Amino acid sequence: RSGAIARFSPVMMSVEKFAKSGGLVFGICNGFQILCESGLLPGILRKNDHLQFRCQWTHLRIENGSTPFSNHAEKGQVITVPISHGEGNYYADTKTLRLIEENEQVLFRYCGPDGDMTPDVNPNGSLNNIAGIMNSEGNVMGMMPHPERCCDPLLGGVDGELIFRSLLQPAGVPSNS
């Protein structure tokens, strides 16, 4: 699986130490895969259902707007963010899935433009349309979509900006920076 070898990279010891001390850790795409493989996040990322690489714009519904990664969004808000992956199918066993749902660790779900969740709006087969999660402590987050690719009008969208503005707030950076 993607990220399985990278989790043994020497830098991961520092990432794990930083996360365990309460530091904010954010993994996008392959970073999400590595965070899962290293055990910093629950679950794994598998090959897409259709066994095809997907590169497209997707809609995401914000499931929790009160985290350091999403505090500039509102629960239920729909944003548009691109994906680009072949192994983005989030999977967790039944017990883990139940726990992350109960603990509100799911931050983003693939959805339609109106927030509806149907099988045809799920680009990779992720369980419960999961696109991004955080750990139980709330300081480690991973997501398959690419917010860095939509944080400027020149890139085709600005919805990713709300995630980065959320991350800057705990550091005391004004939201208009």
C-alpha cells in the first residue's frame, strides 16, 4: 500500500514525536496514506474501487467545523476541492469506523454539490464517503483531496484556503493574512 515504506523514513520519528507532544500534523494525499500507515491516524487507504487513477474536482461536506483544521468552515458547508490519486479508498474495520464516527473524527466527506451523499459522488469507494479524518486527540489530520491546489483564484478555486486559514488561527496569524 502507498505510504507503507515511507512510514519507515527517519523523519517519521520526529513527526511522531511532534504529534505526541500535541503539535498539529496535516497530511495531504500521500501524506494521509503515510499517517495511516504509521498509526498516527486510524484506518488505511486502498486502491480506488474502479482501479483507476482519478484526477477531478470533487465536492466535500464539512462534518466538523470546530477543529484546528476546519474552524473557518461550518458543519454542513460544501466546498470544492480537487483529487488526484489511485489509492484513496479509505477503509477501517467496523469497530474503528464506529469509533471515528461517534467521536466526530470525520472532517470531510465526498458529496454532491448540495451535500447529498450517494455512491456516484464517491470517487474512490471510501467507506461512508470519508475524504478526511483526524486522530482522537484532534491534532493530526489527513485528507485525500488537495486543498493546496485550490487556494488562489489563479488555480481555479479558493475553497482550500479555509483549511489553511484554520491552521493559521492557533498560531495567532490574523485571518486576513
